Amino acid sequence: MSLIQPPELEPAATAQLDVITYGEAMALLIAGTAGPLAEVSQFEKGLAGAETNVAIGLARLGLKVGWVSRLGCDSFGDFVRATLLREHVDCSHVTRDPQHATGMMLKGRSLDGRDPVIEYFRRNSAASHLSLADFDADYFGSARHLHATGIAAALSASALAFASHALDWMRRLGKTISFDPNLRPSLWPSEQIMREQINRLAGYADWVLPGLEEGRILTGYRSAPEIAAFYLERGAQCVVVKCGAEGAYYRTPEAQDWLPAVPVARVVDTVGAGDAFAVGLISARLAGLPIEAAVARGNLLGALAVQVQGDMDGLPTWQALQALLAT
């Protein structure tokens, strides 16, 4: 499998997609030095967004990926779109909004591998105005698989309606769906509403991918096997509980197992590790690999992600992945 779309060209809107996703992308300003963000004078610009991390990771592995969202008519919006096009992600259904700005975020630099300080500037962003008017049934129906997270659903009531409709539509069409809760409690009115809505959306998915702490919040259970059982009982075909340095636990109606994490000499930045895991699992499952191999690939890509500063800088191309697997 290889990347065949020249970076300067946008893929045709009518092209058959392997994966479709939607959500908010933001301009990311990464601190050039460690310390309080208020004291940092230089920042490096990048791209942030759980769904776009996954979209880019899958596109680098040669899959045809489409992303649906809204961007402001501003320089950050231009940057987001140009970055995605260079990564071969189809942006034909991204709306430019002249009334609302593209979101942005600041990220601190950690020297000891701990989660960096992050500040968001996304209130009333263009993406928060995603609504059913942005849903194109034919475009979604052209994809084999939908990847969704809980972030887009938390942005606004209209974005939640979009997310609900998209998952329901793809489920009715018989397409496979992966769902990563990706909890953002500050975006929800209350923790109870967050639990109710996230678990409702997860009920549409074939593959549910919570982190261990997320699973504890969402289900009230403490262990990975109990969390997995909770979502299997609600219709999931496979649940993978991500446990960081401990690896990942997967469970299907037929099997369950723990797979150890890939050892990492030095953790630089944990942001984006869960998205990288999703890239590994989705790409492997869509290629027909068994669940154990898919989880192992997810662990590998998650390990690559934590060794770099940017949210998606560690995601490999297909050729790089094959070279890693050959070693």
C-alpha cells in the first residue's frame, strides 16, 4: 500500500473512502521551552485534534480518509486545511465559516514525560457550529468505516445532534464504527450528562476504545475486564481498554487477553498516544488482521507517539511501519 495522491491535489469528493471522521481541528502552539506558559516567548505551530490525528495516521498508511468539519475564514483555518491536504486527507466537505474562528490551543513542554499543560481557546469556534446541515449522507455512505470520538459531541448541542445522526446512519448502513470516548469533562454541562451521552454514542460502535481511567468514570467499574464487559453487554463487538505503560486489554464475545506495551526508553509527550493506538487498530482491522494483531499494532503506534513532541509527528508511513515490523 502506498501514498498515491500528490500533496498539492485534493482527492475527489466522489472517491470511495476507507474511513470517514469528523470533529474539531485546532491550530496548536507548542512551547519552545519548558516552564509556565506565561513565561514562554517562542512557540512552534502544529495541528491538534483527535480525529485529525487519526485521519492523518490512517492516510499515511495509505487509506483513503475523509474529514468533515467547519473552519474559520482565517489564517489558522487555512493552515489546518493545507496541513490536512498535504497529508492526503480529503477536505471536500469542510465548510469555511466567515462568522466564527478556528480554535487554537497552547501546549507546554514537559521534561519528565508527564502530561503537558494545555490551554484551549475553542469556545464558540467554527467547529462548535457543526450541525445536521453539514451532514452529507452520500459522502458518509461512501466510506467503509466511521471513526468517532466523544470530543466533537461535547462541543455543542448541534454538534451532538450531528454525531448522533452520523453514528446512527452508519450503523443502519452496516458500516463498521470505532468510538474513542476521549473525555473532555470541561466541555459537558455535568459529569452525569457526559456519562449518559458518551455511553449512548458508544452503543452504536463495533469497536469501543476507552482508556482505563475513562472507563472507570463512564462505567463505575474499576478493572479493564469489567469495563470491557459493560460495553460488550451494550452491543460492542470488541472493546479495547488502553492502560498506558501496562499495555492494553481486549475482549470480544469469544476471547480476551492482555497485550504488553512496547517498551519506550524515554517518554517525551503522551498527548496523541490514544489516537495513534486507534490508527494501529483501525488500519489492521480494515486489512483483515485478527484482533490480537490489531491491538499489537495499536500498542506499537502508541509507543511511537509518546517519543515525540507533536500530537501526530510520530505516526509512521506505510513504508516506515513495514520497516519497523521487519526489525
